[in-house]
Amino acid sequence: MVQAWTSTAAAETGRRIRRLRGERGLSLSELARRAGIGKATLSGLETGSRNPTAETLYAIAAQLGVPLATLLSTASDSPPVIEGDAVTATLLQVFEDGGVSTELYRLLIRPGPVQTSPAHAPGVVEYLTVFTGTAQVGPAGAELVVPAGGHASWTSDGPHTYAALGGTPVEASLLIRHPLTGPRPADRG
């Protein structure tokens, strides 16, 4: 479920996905297959009739070769918020420097479920700083434990997980750095 999505934001995100899919010459079926999601799910996202999960958006963005922020709508006055199995992420800023696009998120990792994020494009690196709680994050099978006040980074071109340890929510910041090879988040039109 995506939090704070309006019909306008969902429709704008859908238009962006459809435009990028078309620019890459991908059919709806082919993008759905590559992203590991149902064709009906992708169709619903493109028409704005379905709200995506963080996992679904990341899978689509990876197959389109763009940062997640490229897909997110900024149609409202509040920042885009996406929710996954364990994580609520609020996009705070997108900036570019030296051929890299950086997304800055405020992250809340809820205790209980483990969230698995699909692989991002090659060269994508994530940097997590934990403010409260203890997180277990990183490449699936090689996760790192990060206590309050700590930080970690990992290459996220494979499946990676987020979990809160000890029954306490984790509040953190997450930087995701993408090499710029495709459309830039600043040019999301």
C-alpha cells in the first residue's frame, strides 16, 4: 500500500511509467515479466487505478534503468511517501552531482516484517544512517546490524533487506546513489 497517494499522484506516476516503458520499446507484458509483477498490476499502475508498493516501484524502476524518484509524482504539496512490507519512505530531496543522482529519504522501519527490496541497476549504492532503534539491512544473506548512531552502506544491485530488530521502530535516513545513464529525476516531466 502507498501512503498519502492521491488519484492525481497515482495518475502522474502511471503516466511516467508508461512514457518510460514506451521510450524503451517495451510492451506492457515484457516490462511486467522483467519486473516480476503481474501484467494486470502494471496496467493498473499505468492507468492510476492501483497504488503501488515500494517493492513494486523499485522493481519497475530497476527494469527501466531509472532511480525511483523518476517515477514518483510531485503533484501535491507534500513529499511523496511510499510504503512497503516493513518500510515507510518519504522522499525529501533529489540532487545530481558528478554523473550521479542521489535520492534522500526519511525512513521508518517497522518491527516485525522483513522487507526485501529487488535489485537496483548496476552501480547503485545505498547509505543508511540510523537515528533510533537497531536496523538489520543490506544484501540478502549478508545483512549488517546498525545501531542508533551508526551507519552502513552496500551495493544494491542484488536483493537487499530492511528489518527493525528488538521490537522497536527504526528511524533513519537513506541515501540512494544512482549512476546517471537514463532519464534524470530532475527531467521527470
